[in-house]
Amino acid sequence: MDNAVLMEIESLRRATLAALREKYREVFQEETRVRHREHLFRRIAWRLQALAEGDLSERARGQAYRIAQDADLRTVAPRDFFTVDGERVRTTQGDRNRREQDSRLPLPGALLSRKWKGRTILVEVLAKGFRYENRPYPSLSAVAVAVTGTRWNGLAFFGLTRPASRERKEPQRAEK
């Protein structure tokens, strides 16, 4: 690369943001809204090198164009994309606010048991939350706090975490 280009790039490294924006206007013949010094420096340095050494070859340009044409730019399907025999089929909105249930939790209706300080703790898994001593709780951690009086990870307290060395114990099913 030409020494003059290297010297110009090196002087840009210490330039102010205003000077970089001015140089950008000079090199690209357009204004920039960017106010990130490092980004402007890299763009200008690349452009100066491209002007001095030559830009992409036609082969590289063609390859980039083919890649861009093949790209799937849309990531979300349009609202009315689904039709059957020319009829638009209405799609339903998913419940985005609903969290998926943790896969480590047993299905609703199962009973979790744990021995704690000489007594057996029984917790029923509900569709939304848990029941311990006929009181609803939003999480297993809340049950563990009610039992022990200190903060616990509810999954760890009831042995529902799956260490690599030990298989998970199946919870007892509630009989109805």
C-alpha cells in the first residue's frame, strides 16, 4: 500500500469526531449521521484503501450479489400470507405474555414430596402455581421459603434439578 495512504489513515486515528465527519463527506460525497468515532474511522480507512488499491473484483461483486439475492430478508410472515383455494385463512395470535412451563416441572396433578427436619412436605403441582397446606403459591421457591424460612431455589429444594451424574426421581402422582 502507498505510504501516503498509510500516513493519511494514521492521521485519521487521532482526528476529532468533527474532522472524521468532514473527511467522510469528502470521501463518500454524502453526509453521515453517525457519531461513533471508531465506526467512522474504519469506514473512511476502508474507502481510502479501496480507492488506492482498487475495489472488489467483478467476480467478488457477482458472488456478493448472488448471496444477497438468495437471502431471506423477511423474518416475520405477513398477516395475510396463508390462503387455501384463494380464500384467506385467519391466523390467531399466540399468547406472547405466557411463559412456557419449565420442562423440569412435573405435569399438573403431581405431588412433590420432600423430607425436611423430620416432617414430610407435600406440594401439589397446579396448572398455574403450586398448593402447599391448602394455600396457593406462585412458585416452588415461594413454597421452599414458607417451609424453611430462608430463600431457596425451589427446584433444588425439591430435587428437580438434573445433575449430570444423577437421574431425576419421578414424583408421586396424586390419586383423585
